[in-house]
Amino acid sequence: MTDVIIDTAGKVGRLRLNRPRALHALNVAMCASMLDALDAWRGDPGVAAVMLDHAPAPDGDPKLSRGFCAGGDIRLLADSGATDGEAARAFFHLEYRLNHALFTYAKPIVAFMDGVTMGGGVGIAMPCRYRVATERTRFAMPESGIGLFPDVGGGWYLSRLPGRVGAFLAVTGHRLDGADCAALGLATHFLSADRLEEAKAAIIADPAGIGAILDRLASGSGEGTIAAHRAEIDRLFASDVLEEIVAALEADDGAFAREQLAVVRTKSPLAMKVGLRLVHEGAGLQSFADEMRQEYAVAGRMVQRHDFLEGVRAVIVDKDHAPRWNPATPEGVTDHVLDQIFAPLPEAEAWTPHD
């Protein structure tokens, strides 16, 4: 069974993630095959648009139908990070090229974010011109919980969200629903899940009319869960200094602040600081390629640090959910360490969008 089903329907190129037992998490072969398909379709007059979704689960098993894409190959990254990190860097290099190719693609791409859309799944959905959320969407960049950071363009996308929502998401890894995605502009359209097949068939019949089709089929999503807390988020996460965010949460006796403080205390202090800096710096970068270049340097270093290996152990391997972070507190993560992690790579080692 191929992990990505690649074909055409009418004048629509189709990329269907097909790794249901891993909630369609991306591996090297998946990234490579999607890149190859995009390259082939780029100059093909028989392809007018591209559709990105996931294949149905075998026998409709609901447990295997929950994901659009749950992320990337964490086991590969951890195994590589525990040694020389070479395989992890190769994966990031390829994955980020896929992210960039989607971001810069001239033909319209529509992504159906139906179900779990996290980490690497965010990275392939967000560059698409049209992004469809449903009531089943669960959108997050939860990397601070495993000692990593919101990569695959997270610094670009999160820094361009309203107010301090991007900083909040980078630090806490908070899960958004489909209505939140629509309200924040992470999704361009909200459709009821039972209308997805109708939408896909209509797009295949008329790929030039994607926007109008989605506009016609879209339904009201409501405010979502974040809207009621926007003022609190902007106030409590106003600083780019993690210690000041923690202090603001500690000083507030509201239920929302208490809840977020409890979440923050479970996350890697190093990862949270890296995420905050990424969002801060991402706002000032001039191109998506610049973002990918910076994230590649950061990612290659983070996967070899203690917190990522410990986070994977605690959350994915042993599943005791009791990581022992080092440093254990925000104060222990110095600016010198962050400067080392964010230092540009030598030109010969730096990420590039093309060979």
C-alpha cells in the first residue's frame, strides 16, 4: 500500500495521504513523492488545480479516520537525534522543500483539513490557497510538549495571527477546532463534514471555480473557543519573554490563566523560549524561504538536544508523560543558548528551496 495516492481526476491533480494507522503522519517517501508530483504538474496543461486530502480508512474504521495529518516521522527524528542527526536534517530539508513548493505553487491548491491537523499536517495545509476546516478539525502545533518547536513555517503563520494568539499557540500548543481556524483565518472556509465529497466532486468538475464552490457550500462555524479569551490572551501573553508570561499567569486568579499556567508548567522551557523567539523573528522576515532557512538551522540543533529526546521518550515511547526537562525552568534557558540555536548555518550547509 502506497503512503500517498497520487492521480488525476479531470483536470485536478490529487494528493491523498494514505497512512491511516499513523494518522497520515509524513515520512520521507511521502514528502518526496508529493514533491515529484507537484513538479510534474507544474507545467502540465492537463492539470489546472491540486487537491490535498486523506484517503478513507480501511473499512471506515472510525479510529483510523480521525486524521488529515498528525505530523511528521517523530521516531525517525528521535532515533537520528540520538546519534549524528544526519537523517533528521535530511528529513527536514526535504519536508521544508515540500512546504515551500506548496507555498509558492502557481496553480491553486485546496487542502481539506478534516480531522487531526498537527505539526507536519499544518505545514502542508497552511501554504495552500484554499484551506477547508470542518467540525472534526483539530488543529495544533503542540511541539513544546516534546521539546521541539512549531516548525514547517510556524514562525511565519503564527506571527501573522491577530494579537498575541501566535505566541499563545507556540507556548501552549493549544488545540483549535474548525470554528477557531475559520475565525482566525487559518482556514479560508468552514464546511460541514457531510458536504466534503460534494465539494470535491464539484471542484473536479470545475477546477477554475474552487473559490465560488467553497463559498456556496460553506456554512456558519460560530465563534469557536478562542474568541471569548482573546483579550486575556493578548494581556497574559503580551511579552516575548517567557518569564514575564509565567509571571502574568501566576498573578492572575482567573480560570483561564490558571488553566494555561498548568499547561505551561508541563512544557519544555527551552522549547517554549525557542517558539517565542521564532514567532517574534518570523514577523520580520521578508520571505517564506527566509523562514524555512532559519527553521532548518534551528530544527537540526533542537533534535539533538536533551529535551527533544526526553520529550519523545515521555510522550511517545514510555508514555509516562513525566518528562524531565533540562533546564527545568525558564530562567535556566539563557540568551546565549538561544543565540547558539538560532545562529545561521554556513552557506554550504544552509537550507535552499531548490538544488
